[in-house]
Amino acid sequence: MGDPIHLKDEGNKLFQAGDIEHAIECYTKAIKACQDKKVLAVIYRNRSACFLKKENYANAASDASKAIDVDAADIKALFRRCQALEKLGKLDMAFKDVQRCATIEPKNKTFLETLRRLGAEIQAKLKTTFSTDSRVQNMFDILLDEEMDKDKREKAANNLIVLSREDAGAERIFQNNGVPLLLNMIETGKQEMVLAAVRTLSGMCTGHKARAMAIIQMVGVDKMCSIMAVDNEEVALATCNLFQCINDSLTGGDKREYGKEEALVLDASKDLKTILLALVEMVGSKKVSGHGRDQALNLLSKNVPRTVKKGRDNSRALFTIDHGLKKILKVCGQVSELPDQLPMTENTQLIASVLLTKLYDDLSCDPERNNFRDICDEYVKSKIDPNDMDRTIHAINVISGLLQGPFDVGNALVGRQGIMEMMVALCGSEREVDQMVAVEALIHSSSKMSRASFIITNGVSLLKDIYKKTKNEKIKIRSLVGLCKLGSAGGDDYSLRQFAEGSTEKLAKQCRKWLCNPKIDTKTRKWAIEGLAYLTNDADVKDDFVEDETALKAMFELSKSTDKTIIYSVACTLVNCTNCYEKKDIIPELVQLAKFSKQHVPEQHPKDKKDFIDQRVKKLLKAGITSALAVMVKADSSILTDQTKEMLSRVFLALTDDPKDRGTIVAQGGGKALIPLALEGTEVGKTKASHAIARIAAISNPEIAFPGERVYEVVRPLVGLLHTDKDGIQNYEALRSLTNLAGFSEKLRMKIVKEKALNDIENYMFEDHDQIRQAATECMCNLISCKEVQERFLADGNDRLKLLVLLCGEDDDNLQIAAAGALAMLTAAHKKISTKITVVTTQWLEILQRLCLHTNPHVQHRALVIIYNMLDSDDSELSKKLIESEVLEILSVIGKAEDNPKRQQAIDAARTCLVKAMDLGLIKPFASPS
């Protein structure tokens, strides 16, 4: 274990040398080995000082307390605990500690000054607290006074919301009868008052379990649901946020220590169950508005499924399925054209389908999945009635909803005897609404190749017949989309065309015509994009589509509309146009083998080659694709599924391929839009978005590309690209972008270090690939001004410094510039480094001489700066060795050269070195004989 006294002394030496991490390690070992209470108290006191240096104030206070337990008059421990408590915001406790210090040493100026300062801070805090009470009351008086000026009421509402977001302010509102007063504001029914009250309640519930539970009891879950149920999008969204804040606080968002009573007093399970039941009831209630229903579905979608699938508890999903699955299916089955339907927005049914997918994916075993399927099957069967067509098309619409959600469940229902035949029969109905629902169901059910081939055999002629005969544009466009989907069943395989040559182009032309017609409603034009999403698998179609700038702009405008269900179709279309879908590597030998065995071999369309793709990307950028993507990224999280995010990330990556286009993408908000895509979604999607960010960050001004605090958010995704499981090009682009960021500000350099990127960057400096090694060295060069990075090179027992010196000896100019630049900064910052260079490798002098004679002025200048730093290192032996070598001759030749603008920096550096050598008395100025 080791001698505790020796370990303590070693820790003291390391602390004085500034090596805090290793000092903590020594003290920790000493604590484990020590049996003497007095010595143990000293070690705890010393480790407390280390934690203060590391800004780990909780541990600093804890260690100081352990020292005080042994000796209550330990003045050093008392003052260290005072410093730690002050940083933790516990001013009254800090004041007591420094008061004891001042009692023990009444003439100590530091103690007296701290005592005076803390006293003043405590008085100011008390004053603020008491004045807050009167301010809270004053705000409520203004808000509830109907004769008060509107501007004053708005200002009071905003102040109240801001105050509620601070813990102390929220507590003052709560203690001053705030909740009943907020309910009075809600009862006025005025939108601005309701919003202010709900947002204030959200602030009060955030991160405070006890207060959130009290507010649930005082306001009531039913009351909150009734507020969310109103037909006002802003109010519904604010109430949804209130529910989310409550849920977060009750399920782990509150990090306070409540003590032994917590399990007894703060059991939130009953409240959570009440909220879940209330939200499930809202889903199927006619009294709830479309916006309220959307938010209820969103809350269920976000909070019911497990966030981590490894967790075993999926009881919330099972509870929701038992009590609410039929209600969700009821939403999916609504047909807006029929009377007596639930109020809904354009997005409601898609949000319901997404929720069904999440619930089904959260199930962990076959019996649970079978139960889900059985409920769906039973519900659909109960609605099918040959004598009541309204009930029957409700059932068919439910199947459409399932096909857009958990496809396997919907597909199994379609496979039931008679369902597909019923769809085909409904297509021939005289009622237009029957035709419309049936055609939509056929479209959704033909997602699988086998199902598509069945419909090609049985339904194509029927769809064509409907398309030709119907005068209803809504049905006409849906039947066209059905034909589009069937026509693209072969994907991008040129040899698997379902229809005759030219047929898909005709279908696409009609889709574009509808898309560009502003007289047709948004919901119907959405289907035109749906058709193009299928047809753009064909290279001829996508080439024609990007040529039609009017159609592109019409699609981008639609993507910005309130109907966000359109986003998936737009994303699919853009993925097809940019060819950024996942492609399997084609192995020539396997192709030959497949041909020999007469197997099908996919064929690439001539217009799917890189030149054509690049031209399409240029045209999309010209039409304003970036601003459309930026709007789509901001869509509601339930609509913007992980799959959709991945597709948007793929499109962004394709757009950033040409460096010349990256400035346009930044100017139209592409940089900001990429950040959320890089942080959330599928692993593939996050990687693609991070790669696109890396491409932009490598050559752009970070403050322009990612304005404000966003620039710090891009560091983590970029560091993620350094992992060894990523492609070489991703590693390279990430290193280049981090190099650019590291050269920008100290704060960014610190962020890169905090994200633990240094180990990966160092590993890539050993890489065989020249470009990756160069990029890693350049990145390290820009990070070298960081104190933490310098300490890694100062530390013994590693080859970091040796690697830098050896990289200076490589034949690549750019690599030498980076490595020599890093050495120049290191030797300037730490004189020890100069001596250490001579120890790590015997080739150091030869490498330095070669650098000094380099034809590249940038390399030469950096080498001469290193020479100067070595002469200035206070190591007389090193200085003498340099001057006795050929370095003096090299310096003389460079220094005597005539002034030359191209090499002036090197010439001036050589002259400075010679002057330094003279100052050290190593050389004498040449004097001519008199």
C-alpha cells in the first residue's frame, strides 16, 4: 500500500509543482493506508486544497469537513470549506466557517475581508428575497386588473414567467398564494393571460418534484387537460410543455436530496398514472380540439415508450395498449369527409401512426406483440359492416394508419381473407369518399414487392379506370399516386421497370402539373409529392423534375406549410434526386457469377452516374433547397421521425460534396439546421449530419456558419467522427474541421479538450495515411496553446514529444509546418521542453539543421524560432551544443542574406538567434582591424 507519510510528502511536492491530478492520487493512496487520525486529517485538508484547484467544490467541502471532525480548530480546513461552500452558493454556512477563522485569528486580513464580503452578499440576498414577495404580488395585481394598460400587463406576464424559471423566484410565487392567482388568470379565458399562467406553472414545476406534485393537487389533471383541449395551437403547445415539465420532474429531473421521507411523501406513481389515463382519454374524446389531440398524442409518444431499450420495464407501453390502443386506432380511422368525426389537424393521423409504431417497437416478447395484433384485428373486424359503408371505410382507414405505422401489423391485416378484395371493390363504389379511402389503402399496402405484384395483377386496370372516369381531383390524384407507386416497385433497378417505356415519365409530368397548381388544396397537392417520391426512383423522372424549377419551388413552399405530414414524401424525393440512399457495393466477380447462373443483376441507369447527380445537386441548390430543409428540421418531433431525420441528413451530406457550394448552404441556414440532426436520430443519420457539419466547419468561419453558442454544440458530433469505427474520409474531414475550430478561440480549444478528443487526435498522428496524419498534426498544432495539452507533452513516460520531433523530419512540407509550429509554441511556453527534446531522440539536432536549411520559408522560420527558444531555455549546455554545431554556420548564412520579403521572417529570426548567442557570450561580434 505504501507509507502514508511518504505518500503525503510526495503529494505535497506534486501540488507545489502544479500537478494536481497526480497529487490527488497520492493523497488518496495515503488516506487508504493511514491509521493515524491526526495525519489523516492533514491529508484530507491537503486533498481539499487540490479539489479547490480543480473546481470540484463538493469534494473540497467534504474533505475539509473530515479534517474539521478531527480538529474543530483546524483553521486551514475551515477556510477551505468556507471557500468551497461559497462556490456552491451556501453563503450562510460559508459565513459561519470564516467567522470561526476570524475568532481564532482576529488580525488575519484575508479572513476579515472574506467575512465582510460574505456578510454583504447575504444581506443583499435577503433584501432581494423580501423585495421579491412584494414584486410577485404587484405582478398579479397588474395582471388581474382589467383596466390596466395592455403593455404593462404584457411586461408583468413576461416578468412572472422569467421569475418562475429561477428556483428562488418559483418558490416565492408558490409561497405567496401564486397557484390560486394563476388559476384566476386562466379563468379569464383570455389567450395572453392563459399563456402567461401556464408558462409560469411550467417554470415552477421544472426540476422540483415536491412543488410539481403540489401543483398537480392544486390545479388538477382534469383542469390541465381541459386547457390543452382548447382550439388554440399556442395554448395547447404551452400546456403540453407544462405536462412535460411535470413528467420530467416526477421521473428523475429533480436532483435534490429529500432524505428518508422521500419514498413516503414523494411517491409520484399515482400522479403519473392519473396523467397517463387522462391523456389516453383525450385521444378519443370529441370535446378535444385537433391541436389538443396532437399534443396528447405527442406526450404519449415521448413519455410512454422506453428511452433505453435495455431497460426491462415497458409497463407504461402495456398499460397504454390495454387502455388506449382502440382510441388511437379510432383516430387513425377518422374520415374527415364523413359527418360526426373527431376534430383533427392535418398532422393528427400521422402522429397517431408514429405513436402506434413506438408502442409496437417497445414490446419485448411475442405474447405482447400478439396481444397488440389481436386488439387491432378485433377492432377492424368490429367495424366492417357490409350494410354500413361508413363503418367499413373507417376500418379500411385504420388499416391505412397501421400500414403507415407498425407495417407488419397492417400488412398482416391486409393479408386476411377478403380485405384486399374489399379494397378493390370499394374502388368501384359510386361514393367518392369510398373510392378515396380505398385508393389510399391500396397505395399504403403496396409497399412490399410481393403485395405490389398482387395489385399490379388485380388493381392497375382498376386504378387506371378510376383515373380516367372520375371528375373529382382528389380521387384522380390518389389513383395516380397508386399507379406511381406500382410503377416504381423495382426501385432504382433500371431492368425492373413495371410499366412500359415512357409511362413513368407521363405519370411524373401529371404529378408536377398538379403540384404547381395553386388552386388545388394543400392536402391534395401533397399526394402529388407522394407520387414523385415513388417515381423519382427512375433516373429519367428525377432528371426531368430538377429541370422544372417551378415544380421544385412549389414542393419547397409546400414543405414549409402547416401540414407537416408532407415532410417524409419531400425527404424521399430529395434522397432519390441526390442518389444519397444506401447503396450496396457491387462485386464484379459476383455479378459475373449471377449472370452465369441466370440470376437477376441490378442495372444502373446512365443518368445515375456522378456527373448527372452533381448537376442535379446544383439545380436543387439554385431552387432554394437549403432553406426548405432548415424549415423541415424544425418540425414537431413526432412528425420528424428518426427515419425522416436520417433522410434529411443524407440530403445535406450530398449537398455539401462540392466545397464551392458550402458557402451558399451556410448563407441559407444549413449550418444551424444540421446541429439537431447530428445530435438526435439514428446512428447513421447522426453520422451523416456530423460529416456534413465537418465539411462546412473545415472551410467556413465558425461564427458565421454556427452563430452564437451553437458553435460549441458542433464540437461533440465532430469528435464522434474521430472514432475508429468511422470511415477514413470522415476521420479526415473531422480533423480538418476541428483544426479550423481550434484556431479560432481559446474557449473552443477548451471545449475540444473537454470532449476528450486528444487521445484520438494523437492516435491519428501515428496513422500511415499521409493526409490523415497531416490533418491530426495540424489539429494538435492549433490545440498546443492549451495548458492541458502542453502538460501532456511535459509529462514523462510517453512518446508524444518524440513523435513531434520525428514528424519534423518527414518529407511532407505541410506536415513539417504543423509539427515544427507545435514545437515552436511548446518550446516558447515551457523551457523544460527544449531540454527534453534532446533526450527523446538522438536525431533531434540533425532534424533541426535540415529544417533550418529548408527551401520552404514557413518551415525554415519555425525551425529558427525553435533554435531561439532553445538558446533562451536557461540550459547553458544545450545552448553551447547548438552553437558548437553546424547551426551557427547556418544562422550566419541566413542572417547575412539580403532582405527578402518572401523569406524576411526567417532572416529576422536567424539574426535574433545570433544576437541571443552574443548575449549569452557564446559568440563575439566580428571586429575589423584598425
